Amino acid sequence: MARVLIFGFSVTEETAGFVPLVRRALSGEIAVERKALGGAAIPVVPYLGRLLRYDRYDYVLFEIATCLRYAEADPDRYDRELAEIVAQVRQAGAMPCFVNLFRGPVDYRTDRLIRAIRTLAEKDDLPLLDLTDTMVEAKAEGRLADLLRDGTHTTPLGAAYYADAITAFLRRIVRDRPWANHTDTVCEGRFRYIPATSFGPVAGVMERKGIKLPYVELAAGAVLRGTLPEGLTFRGLLFAMGPATGIFEVASGGMAHKATAYDEFSYYRRFSYWLRTLPQSRNFIVRQLDLEPKAVLRKGERHHGPRVGQIAGILAEEIGEPGVTDQTD
């Protein structure tokens, strides 16, 4: 039986979304698993390749076109990050596939992320199911609210529509594009996820759909510090966002930044990330600040108690031969 991983963001993560319907429709025919990180975006995905274990699957279907746009002014970033994701999947021996779902605020006449996914799929002959044009038509006809309750996340009717299309798509892929070993694909493997528990005690485990990660907890004023293995440089963090989280101060390479782990959706807990291109350094210091975030929750009551940070992972990049990274900060 073919094995498929569906990886995506909040639309894939929905408990009553399209994934359970796809699983039910393909039961006994294709084994479908789900891993999702609602609230994340494409830049963090290359860091999670080893964590997601693509080698366990024959096909990996990415639902990643619903994320916030972050590189419209520098669309080459989309190309580079998508190419890295595809190379990682191929090197693991699986076939990368894409499904483009609808995100309400996006102008699809000029959207560069959709264009980048379409171009990559055509260039590399990758399976692509693109439902954005159909949803644009639904919006023009005044039917979008029947399918998507907030312009992005599904109603029961929208979940059924997505599930029917994706089920048929997966059947076609397995029938017409049988698995082939691509482990000879060249992949630089520069991006690394290092558990934060390598540098501090386990305080708990956070689990979203198919992804379970232990985390280190920082009370206000507390610090997590560490030195990465040689040949790696610090790039960022994967952390929890929720009612009691707040703002980190992140220092590396002689620079300090504020990383906000709180937004208008922090009435519930989810993973998010902070990434920067910093001066090369193996060392990092993360401090939980005792600051009240400014974001206003869309619903629910605001937590006014002490702020507590929860860091799951350190995001690092391989930068060259051992011994060349700065260690002075």
C-alpha cells in the first residue's frame, strides 16, 4: 500500500478539515498520515526535514500555499526554499507533490508564491493540484463563504470539496506516477533542527497534528544559552505561542533582537518560529522578557499574569568547514 504524508499549515491542521475525509475515502487503498504546523510558513520547513521523516513515505503532499506571504519583494526566496524542500524529499526517497489551497487576503493576479510553486512543479515535473482559480471564481460569484468560513479555513462544505479533489488527485498520482527511488538527488542538507532540550531541561511536550516536541520553559528573566556544534551557525527558534507567552530577547553574533511569541491568535497554543540572517556564530542567548505584548486577541480573555516562554527547537544552518564560526559573543 502506498504511503502518503500530507504536510501543511493551519488548513491541514483543522480537526474537522479535509484530512480526515481524505483518510476515510482512501482507507485500505492508500495510507495517509498528517503532520501540520498551524501558524508557520515556508521558511521554517527546510529546517524540519529530518524531523518530518520523509523517508517513511512514498509521496509527500505539501499544503503550504496558505501561509502568510513573506517574500513578495524578493521572490527568489520562494524559489530557493521550495527547491530545498523538494531536494530533501527526493533525497529521502519520496516524491514531492503540491496542492495550492486558497488564502483569503491574497491577490492571485499578482501572487508570486503561487507562481513559484507552479513554475517549480512544471520545471521538475512534480504533481500539482491547484484549486486557487476555482476558489477565486467562487469568491467572484459570492459563494466563497459557503466553502471557507474566514476566507481561508473550511466550512463542512469546503472541507468536503477539498477532500474530494485531493482524494482524486492522490489516486491519480499513485496510479500514474508510481514511486521511484530518488535518493541520488543532491541535497546540501544545510538546515538543522536541534532540540532546545539539548541546552535545558524538559519542561513538557507540545503536540499538534502528528508533531510532538519537548520544550524548555523560561520564566520571566530566565535565560537559555548554548553553543552549537562546529560548522553550524545560529539562525532562529521554534517555539510555542499561547495565552501566557510573550517576547524573547535573542542574542547571537554580537546582535540582539526581540522575537515576539504572541499575536492576535494566542488564545490557543500553537507552534511558531523566528528566523533571521545573523552574523555567523555558534553561540546564542535567549532571555524571556517581562513585557506585556501589544497584540489584541481576536477572542477570549487576555492573560495578565507572568510571561512564560516555551522553546522547542534551535534552528541552525551549516556554513562551512569546522572551526570557521565566530565564538566571541
